[in-house]
Amino acid sequence: MCIAIPAKVININGDYAFVDIMGVESSINIQLIEKVNVGDYVLVHAGCGIQKIDINYFNYLQEVLKETLKSED
């Protein structure tokens, strides 16, 4: 199964962005997404940003992931 994780872009340096993924900062490649800006929300898979998403979908996905992780305990 493949999964994409929602992230918020906090800094951009060329083809790479630093993102916040549920409180964890990570560097991702953003070459697959057009016109990424600081503050945008993106889906991340295998270290690459694959799609911009809106704030509502970002919040929904974070809640789903939190509930999923909670049920694993």
C-alpha cells in the first residue's frame, strides 16, 4: 500500500522545500509541483511533493492519520 502524507511548506530552497509533517520537519523535492510557495499544503510520498492541496483537505487528512495512529495503540 502506498500513502501520501499531508505537509505544510515552511521554507523553499531551489527544488527542495522544508515541510512540517505533523510537527516533524523534513526536506522534500518539489520538482513535480508547479508554483509551490511558503504556506502551501502538499501531499508527500517517498520524499517528493506530489500535489498541492487546500487547507480543508489538509486538516481532514491530518485527523484521519491521527485517528489511525491512535487506533494502533
